[in-house]
Amino acid sequence: MSEGHLVLEALAKTYPGKDGAAVRGVDLTVERGRMLAVLGPSGCGKSTTLRMIAGLVEPTAGRIRVDGRDLTDVPVHRRDMGVVFQSYALFPHLDVARNVAFGLEMRGTPKAELRRRVDEALDLVRLGHLAGRRIAQLSGGQQQRVALARALVVKPAVLLLDEPLSNLDAQLRSAMRDEIVRIQRETGVTTVFVTHDQQEALSMADGVAVMNQGRIEQTGTPEDIYERPERPFVARFVGRANLLDGTVSGVEADTVAVALPGLGTVRAAGGPVTAGAATTVMLRPHRIALTGAAPGSGAVRGTVLSAGYAGETVAYRVRVGDAGPVLDVERPTGAHASYGPGAEVELSWDPDAPRLVAAEEGTE
Ligand code: ADP
Ligand code: MG
């Protein structure tokens, strides 16, 4: 296994006077030049983790290494990290160039070099023409770029971004997604960004670590996380999912047969599991097809409870059988027939659509 550029080992934080830990033993590895997204709901410990990496919060336990060097006890200004905070934390009374120059001034960088590097950083974020502007005269997207330039001007070993897009409106957010990816590729800086937005994490990052209640639930490529979630929390948090509890009734080489109450036996990929074990099957709503019910066809039958038009798609709630589970089904509008409440339908899916997600330990 290759040694990562940034490595967290059993990193933990309990804030004084607070019940329960904010971060409970996080292990993470980020390869050099890669961008890792830490994705999780509000309050799960993302900012605390990022701040521990930056040196702004002291860990209760665990180690932080960059290039094999233990930085856990190294003070913040000697860690060689660039940080962009959710609020940007810019100096409102200074102009753009002075904001960006700040880190270099702190390091006593000679004037000529400082000017050259500030220009370079402003060019990188495409703000060269606004060097003399005051922060208050900038839009949210421009402030975001200043914050990025300020973090990058010192050529940090690691770039840390805390919900970098959450203060921008929807349109700007998608433009800045592309910008951050471009800037990260151009600089090749090892990057960790935290977000609660699954679209952002999946579309921007090379790797995603899904965090819940202070722990990492799963780490993988965006595709791993979405297509092959290993736990119900991940399946539910990253995209929409029907989660059906059942019992393993047979195990074969590639698939597992699972008896689902009220629905029947479904073949699912994933595992490993043993016959007789309790398990959960995930079916993404968009992987379920609906057709009009044909009498006596033996397919899974259901009744439409509701149909919600949403432009590109229709979101259905469908009750399986008379008293079976209610499934979310999402169908594209247009070429597909649509069904109203009370319609009798058949549900079908491709063989690779159902996935096993291991039964969860503990309570949820
Ligand atoms: P996230 O960034 O994922 O929303 P945080 O890391 O900010 O989560 O917070 C994780 C938990 O730690 C929350 O329960 C939060 O209330 C708590 N917490 C965060 N910062 C502090 C602090 N400075 N003092 C005490 N508790 C904190
Ligand atoms: Mg946060």
C-alpha cells in the first residue's frame, strides 16, 4: 500500500464540558495531489476534523501526518496548510492584493517576490483585474476567489476547504465547483474539503469519505459510495434509496437471495453474508421501472399512492401488494407513461439494481 500524503490516525476530539465526542477515531489517507471530500450531515464533526488538521483545534487523541512527518504537536503557523473557511474570514479594511499578501507578509517574504506571487495567485483565481478593490465591493463568488488565492499564495502542502460553496447562490455554486476543480488540478495541491452537499462531493472529489456522528462510515470513489454503499446510512445520505430489511435465504457466487417481507425473494449483489442472517437491500428509486399491470404475470405488483411531478422526473410512492412496503420510484417524464394515484402497476428492475447493505450495528 502506498503511503498517503496526508494521513489521519484514530483522530478524536471531545470538547471540554460537552457530553460525547465530536470526532470519534477518524482514519483517513489522502494521496498526493488528490482531492478528498468529507461528506456528512451538519454536526457530524467535519469542521472539527478539518480544524484539527489545520492545527486550530487540539485533538484529544490520534495523529496527523504529512509526508510521513508527525504534525500533531506542530503549531498552526508551521504546518504549511492553506485554509478556506466557510465565512472566508477576509480582512474587510484591506484590498484584495493585501488580503492575498497576508500569509507572505507574515513569513517576511521579500517585496519583489511577494508581488510576483500575489499576482500569480490572483491570476490563478482570475482576479488579477481586481487587485485594488476593497473586499466590501466584491460579490460572494469574488470573495471566495480571494479566500482561495490567500490560501494558495503560500504554496501550502495541503489545502483545506470548509464548505467552500455554501454561501453562494445555486448558479454561482455550480460555476465555482468547476473553478475549484480547475485550480486544484492546476496547482496539484493535496486537498481536503468538507461539505454536507452530496452532489458537490460526488462531482468534485477523487475520493469521498462519508462521516456520521464523528465517525467515517465509508471511504471510496464517488462511484463506490453511490453504487456500492456498505451501510444504510451511506445509502440514504448519498442519494435517495429504498432500504428493505430481510433475511438471507441463499448465497451464490455473485448474488444473494434475500427474502423481503411483503415483497418476495429478491436477488442482490454484495456481501459477504451468511444464509439466515438479517440484512438490508437497497434499491435506488430511479432503478425501478413501472408498467401497467398485466393480469397473472407473476411480477411484483403495486398500487400508486402518489405521483409528484418535478419537471424532469415524476416521483411516485408505490405500495407493493396489499400490505407490502412502500417504495419510492422515480421515472423520467416524457417518453414514459405516467400513473395517477390508485393506478395498478408492475414494478421491475435490472438484475444489478438491488444491492446488499450490511445490517447496521447498534441503534439508529
Ligand atoms: P460539522 O462541521 O460537521 O457541522 P462540527 O465539527 O462543527 O460539525 O461539530 C461537531 C460537534 O461538535 C457538534 O455537536 C458541535 O456542536 C460540537 N462543537 C463544534 N465546535 C465546538 C466548540 N468549539 N465547543 C464545543 N462544541 C463544539
Ligand atoms: Mg462545519
